[in-house]
Amino acid sequence: MTSATFKLARRCERLKASEIRELLKLTARPEIISFAGGLPAAELFPAREMAEITRRVLETEGCKALQYSTTEGDPTLRHHIAERMNRTQQTRVEADEILITSGSQQGLDLTGKLFLDPGDVVLCESPTYLGAINAFQAYEPGFVEVDTDDEGMVPAALEQALARHDRVKFVYAIPDFQNPSGRTWSLARRRALVEIAAREGVVVIEDSPYAELRFEGEPLPALHAVDTAGNVVFLGTFSKTFCPGLRCAWLAAPRALREKYVMVKQSADLHTSTLIQRQMAGYLELYGLEDNVRKVVDVYRERRDIMLGVFAEAMPEAVEITHPEGGLFLWLTFPGHVNARDLLEKSLEQHVAFVPGGAFFPNGGNENTARINFSCMQPEQIEEGSRRLCRVVAEVLG
Amino acid sequence: MTSATFKLARRCERLKASEIRELLKLTARPEIISFAGGLPAAELFPAREMAEITRRVLETEGCKALQYSTTEGDPTLRHHIAERMNRTQQTRVEADEILITSGSQQGLDLTGKLFLDPGDVVLCESPTYLGAINAFQAYEPGFVEVDTDDEGMVPAALEQALARHDRVKFVYAIPDFQNPSGRTWSLARRRALVEIAAREGVVVIEDSPYAELRFEGEPLPALHAVDTAGNVVFLGTFSKTFCPGLRCAWLAAPRALREKYVMVKQSADLHTSTLIQRQMAGYLELYGLEDNVRKVVDVYRERRDIMLGVFAEAMPEAVEITHPEGGLFLWLTFPGHVNARDLLEKSLEQHVAFVPGGAFFPNGGNENTARINFSCMQPEQIEEGSRRLCRVVAEVLG
């Protein structure tokens, strides 16, 4: 039997290796200045503190921290998460609405599994997060991109999409410092989305990995916070405020839905690592996340400013640049005739990498866009890489 | 919107909370002697060594151990796993055929995702592992139980099932100390399965969590080891030889298939915890697993013997009892009129729990069976609990 004859499921025709992760492999060479990945700055991770926490957890709890545990997750961790969400996101979540997930990617996968039959419809921003497209694709939905501007999804376009498609299962949105565009939804747009979705009987999936990484301006309430209908599922993670290598995240869902999520998680991986959950709960208790978040925000703000500074000075005027108030990414829109994949090839010759934007549009097109990460390179690399990128763009634009 | 109106995927009609895990909640009370779960003996977990390993990993690798990593998994860990498999399972696996998974449950889920369209057919032993039934159910297959006796699946029955069903995607089997029955396949049956499956062009999924926990008799080669067609996917885990709370497991698949598994894992959770993988690799390097396995085998053998001793003495003769040569479970078959669910109720009154066997038959029936775990209670509890169980059975049988 050769690989060609393995009889795989139909969904496999839709799955392709993530362009981002394939690129990450390419750009692992040390000479490359990579704005391609979405990696947090590793030098800010509290490695020493994690060792101390692990020692304490294993000393006080011993073997219990290494045993099977419940699918819902560690009660103490869920309590801390609810408390923290309510403090930072203006929500009113209770601990038993929380399900611990193995990274927010799992929250996306479980969401697809719970809601999507083949041919169902997902409404999403345009562009939207590539990892979510990949997670949902496995369940064979159609994607309808809703017109999105600097304030978020356009409500009239959302209503139109809901009127046109009768198999919409949920609206997927990243309201804060969106990946890939860096844009943040206004309060009015948040309210409009939640109201329309509740009225039309579709769930809102709020993916919120970046909300706490705000460099400037006032925090806005989460979609979950402006919802009164119990109709929003919130996906949160410690990957950006703490570190991603633990794969520790959560979702908050109305109880009846949370129970269903527990069932699909149970069949997917039984539960998230007991030890990781105890380490995370221990860290929150002993150190809290506030210092971490403050450090990350200061570092990323400086890096964004360096990049925006170079772009303001040297990027051709025909290129539109977003001004993210937080997060890890900004977004470039080139004149329509530019193909960012070609641009990437030229840019790689100068040892600078980014992600061509087309991959973030589930229905294709928009090849004249690019996602630029500013979180994981050192300031001098950002300065130098941004200059090189501007030169490449200027050359291509003539 | 009330919970009743959430529009969920069709597959959710098939998903139900695992009976085993619901029971585990019931039986958490300290007065209960539980033969219900499949928990390893926690007192054997190397908690102190894990703290030491974590200190070393974070000291030498620092932030790298907390950063994102590749979907395939840590190269060092994959290398150790391949080497260990070849030593203990008689396989010839290479490191790049290994994919690290978040527990073997994830290996099962990814298998369902990769192979199964609604209406496809899974061939399995009768009975089979409940966690696998749950994982595969999410992809809406039919299950065909192949006649199984004390030596494994009956080859003629397997051929008949393959002839009758043209949408068979894989054969799922647990050849060593099966969960739930405790039975082990003979070498002849292993060879027959692998040959028939290769000839008929269906993949074999070999679930092997227990093979190293052999109390007596000679180790038999894995299905993967007797396969020459590159047609067997092997699922292995550290949950039973080390500890389950890490959620660290793996699968070994022919390269072309391993690449597809990587894609479905990427969309499911990006990758398994970097830190957990480094801890596991570090443990294997510094301590190895041999002492652990030896300790576990000695303890479980003693516990099995106590249980079998009491049953031989006090269980009514009408009850069939398997004699597992390893693993965590034995299996009781009562006379046809006995319903093990009723028996469980009576048994719980005596503060003894087990799992009624009906749940392990995907197409139902066989309510006169029970799975009995002997790994996680102390010797005196096993002695006492087994005696009580015998009394309850004797009472029911009159």
C-alpha cells in the first residue's frame, strides 16, 4: 500500500500545512530577521519562577499533580481565571463557566466540532486569523467574510450576511488588536454585533488572546461583557500574557454550552495536563500576572514604535499601514497590483520575512497585503529589518 | 436564547459524557473502594525527580522550554521514543515517524479526524475501549464489532466483516492486556490481522498503552513489528509506565500518513506543551523508565494476584473471569440474566465500584459483563473490596 492509497476522510482535501508554520521553519536561520511568526518575546518568560513553582507544586501536592484529573480543569485555576477576566475584561463570569483548554487553538477546534456540520456557515472578519480558518476547515463549513473596517465588522454587512445565509452557526471575531490586522473594534460595533447575533440566534465566538496587551488608549469591554443574552463564548489564553509553551488556555461559555464543550474535549484529549494547570495556578497565586503584562506591554510598545517610526519615514506613501494600539501585529496594504508573495521572495533575499496577507482571507484574494509581527525581534533587528523591507517595497513600487 | 436553541452539529447527538468519568466523580468519596477507574497507582509517580528535571530543563534551556515549538514534537523526545519502542516492542521505527500527542486520547481523536467520514466503518474488538468509541463517534462512523476470543480477533470473522462492509477505514485493536477485557492477542492472530488488513487495504490502529506492564509470560511483538506493508499506526503513551497527568503520548505512522497526522494535530492544538516534552525527554535521559516499569509491574502483579485469589475462592462459579498477564484490568462475565448496572447499584451500597461492561460494546448489549480495575487501590482495599463484590454477586445469583 502506498500513501496515495490511504483512504482518508474528505476533510483532508481541505487541510494544508499552515503557511505560517512552514514559514517559521524557513525563517529559523539566525541571519533572518523574521516578522513572520507570532512568537512572544521569549526573553520575558519567567523561567526561574516556573522552576520554583514546579518545586512547590510537586512538594506540596506530590503525585496528585501527576495523576489524571477532570476534563473541566483545575478548580483553583478556573477560579483565578474567572476573577481575572472579570477584573480586566469587565465580564461577570463564574468559575464553573470556564473550561481549561490545551491552548486557544484547541478552543477553536472544539468550537468547530461542537457547531459545524459540512456546509454550515461561519461568519468572520475580513481578514481573519489563519489558525481559526484551519481549525474550522476540518469540519467543512463555508466561510463568509463580513466587510470589516478600522472599527470592526460593519453591522449592515453583518445583517446582510445573516439574511443571505440560513446555515450560519456562529460569528467568529477577534475584537482586540486583531490577528492579522492589528485593528480594535469600537464599543458601538461591539454592542451592535452582540445585539444582532442574539436577535438572529447565532452564537458569537470571541477570540481574545491580545486584549491585555494594550499600549495606549482605554481598555474596552469584551464582547462577553456587553452580552446580556448568554450568547458569547470567550476564548482566552496565557500564551501572550505569560508564555505559549505551556499550552494553557481557557474558554468561558454559558453553562449549557460549557457542558457540551466538556464532552467534546473529553473525546479530544481527556483533559489538559494536570501539572501544567497546577503550575499555572501556582504562578497566579504566588506572582500574579500583572508584572508580566506590564513588562510585555512596555517592550512591545517600544518595538511597535520603532517599526512604525521607520515605516513613517521610509515606506512608500502608496502603502497603507494600520496603527495597532496593542497586540503583536500590524498590517500593510499595498497597491492592488503588488503580490505580497513575490514581495516575500525579494524580501527573503534581504533576509527579512513576513506573512503574505492572502492566507488570512478564507475565500482567497487580497494578495496585496501583509502581516508584520513586531513582538519577537530585538529593537535593532526591528529597525534594520523594517528599513530593508521599506527598500524592497520601494524597489517593487518603482 | 436558551440552551435548547443552540444549533449544534449533528455529531453532538452521539456524544455523551463518558460513563467512566461520570462514575469517577461518584466514586471520589474516600469510603468507596473503586475498581471503576483506570487510574495508575499515584504513589509510584516520581514527583521528586520531576521537580529536579524541571529545575534542570529551565536552568539549561530557560525560555526556550516555554516558547512555541513544532507540531511534530521535540526531536530528542522523538528519538528516545523510537529507540525505546524498538527495544521493547520489537519494532523498527525511526524518530521522524513519531508524532508527539497530548495523551493517546488525542491520537485516537486525530485518527478519527484523519480517516472518518460519516457512515464509514470502524472494525473493532468486542468489547473495545470506551475512550476510543467516544473519540471516533465524533466523526459519525458505524462500528462493526469483530468476534473476539481469548487470543484476539477471530480472523475468519475479520475477513467476513471486511467482505460485508465496503467503507471500512481501519481496524482498531489493543493487542496487549486489552482495556476492558485484559486479554492479549496470540502471535498467530497478530500476524493474521496485519496480513488481512494489508491485503484488503485498510489501516490497523494499534493502541498500546499497557504492553510494557507484563507480569508473566514472554513479551510478544507489537502489530507494528509484524507489519511489513507500512500499514500500522502505533499509539503509545507514558500514562501507564510513568504518569498520566503530563498528557504526553505519541503515535508512530508511516511517513506519508505521519505528515497528514501533523496537519490535523496542527489544527487541533498546534503542538503538545513544550515544557512537558522537555521534562519527559529529560527524565528519559537522566533516569530512564526501566525502574519505573519494574516497580509498577511488581505492584500491579501483587494486586492482580490478591484480586484473583479472592475471586477464585469466593466468586460464584457461574461467573467467568479473565486471567490478564499484565495491564490494569480484568473482566467478568455473569450469567446472561444478570444486569451489571443493577449489580453496580447493589455494589455501591457496599461501597464498591466497578464499570458495567455494556458501555464497552459500541452497538450495545452484553449487559452481563463488568470491567474491574486492580491498579489503583491498596492491597487491603483490593482484598476487602473483592470480598464484598463476591458477596454482592453471590446474593444476586441467589
